[in-house]
Amino acid sequence: MAIERTDRARRRMTAGTAAAVITAAVAVAAPAVASAEELVIATFGGSFAEDTKTCHIAAFEKATGATVAMKVGSSVQHAAAIRAMGGRSQFDVAYMDDSLATQLANEKLLSEIDTAKLGNAADLIAGAIPDNKRFVVFMLGATALAYNPEMMPEPPTSWTDLADPKWKGKIALGDVTGTSGMQFLLAMNRMHGGTIDNIDPGIAALKELAPSAVTFYTQADQIVSLFERGEIAMAPWYPDRVGSAADKGVKVAVAYPKEGAVGIRPTLSIPEGAPHADLAHKFIDVVLSPEGQACFAERKYAGPVNTKVELSDKVAKIVPTGEARDNLWFPDPQTVASNMPDWIRRWQREVTR
């Protein structure tokens, strides 16, 4: 999964250059469609949505003549909506973490992606497209430790730092219905001797830690204001969100715990019954292009999956690379998918009641 690091100067490009190249490439590959066509994507909110507009949507719209409408929510919310649509999706493309995408694939609610329509498929890292071809991984992320460097001059080094009594009332935790909350639960469970099939130690650890949290956030950017006001010192959060917030002046930095951060493989999929499947493939290919990946990496601090992308030094300090990437732990998405309903019930009954 190593990113090729050749010809650094030639491959690095600005977001503006990237958008221009994407537009030209897609324009050559696909004729324009009627502007009345609207592609509906179910994506994540906050800075993620804004950078998606800049790096992918703008170029896609210019090249195809189609427009893009965004429905913002979490992976869990998107999965619930797709289930409710019952194979007659109003979404053309859905952004979800791999455990939820695996769940929907098992339920036959995601269409098979035609890799012949993805000109960039051959350049992706191993495993980006699963054998069933029901989704494609478009970036590498992680749940790591976000912290306020003014409140914590010494960066945290372990997940257990969140349980230090001096930070009681100064931490935020993710709700288990979101990726960071679920992954932090698994990280604590693993540290306390649990397995992915036995979540008891993790539930017990979170039950003890819960009173120290000022909130259990359900949307990733909900904790930005808490960092801005200095109300929290630390939280399990995403490096890409940390980078975006820091660029806006928020006092926040990222640390990778010595036990290993939990890896995230966000995916793109085409739900069954999507009205514009051909356009959906074109949009996904823009996201996977070297230009789209480079733009998103530089703006969103997203680990690229296209091996032709070279990271700038600034981005390489935030995204999981080197030892931090090697220490990532990826819970089996099939097992996570099958256990999630029970974990949510237990969380609601034992942790946040």
C-alpha cells in the first residue's frame, strides 16, 4: 500500500491545477449530458462536503453538464436511507465507511461497479476494490487522537490518556453510531483484552469513561467549536478533520496512539436502483483520478489510494504514513457489520443511558 515517491516536483499540483486537469480528462472521456440531469450523492458534512465541491464536484459538473446535489449525513444515516429505499435508490452515489458498505453489499442493496468504466482502477492500491466490486475505497483515514497543543504541550501517546483524571470534563467522545465512536470502542476493547466477537471489556471501559466526556458527538465537525473555545483538550477524531480545522486557525493537532490508530477505509458505492448509474461511474472516476486524489489530499488531508499521487510534506505530517500507517488496525468489516446492531443496543443501554 506504499505510495510511489518518484518525480516529486512533477506530480505535486495545486488544487486549481488539479481541477483543471480533471475537467479536461473527463471532457475527453465522456460527452456532455443535458444540464437537467442531476446526480445525487449522499456524502459527509462540514469541511468534507466543501472540499468535495472544490476537488470533485466542480470539475465533474463542468465536464459533464450535469449538476450534483448533496445529501449530508453519517455512514449510518446513509445506510438507513438506502435500506428504506429498498432497491429503488434516490441516491446515485453513497459515501460510507467500509463496514456499512459491506453490510449493504451483503443485503444486495449496492450495485456491482463496472471497473471497465473506471479509467483509474488499475492505479489503485491493492484491496481498494473488493472481490464483489460493490464499492471502492477512495481514501485512507484513521481514528486517532486530536488534542489542543496549548492545553497539552506534550502530545498524548496512548488511548489511555483520555482516562487521565486531570482531563475529566475536558474530553469529547464519538457516539457509537458514527465511525470514530465505534472504532474507539473497538480500540479500548482490544486494549482491555476483548476481541471483535467479545465487546464486553470495551463496553465496561467506555461506561467508566463516559462521565468524563462533555458530549458524545454524532457528526464529525460538532467538536470543532469545542476546540475553538478551549472547552476540550482531547478527543478521538479524524486526522483529515484535524488538518482542515488547524488550517482555519483552530488550536488542534493530531497524535497517533502507540497502540495503533484504527484505520478507516471510506468507500463510494452505487446503490441498487440508482437513477444515473453511468454518471455515477464518471463521478467516481473523477474522485479516483490522480488529480482528484491530489487535490483532496492537499485540501482534506486524505490518504490517497491512487498510487500516482505524491504527498506534500505538510500533508504527510498529518495523514497516516510511515510507522503510523504501518500500525493502523483495520477491523474486519464483515464482522463489524454483523455485530453493529448489537453494539449500538448495548451502547445505548449501558454507556449513555
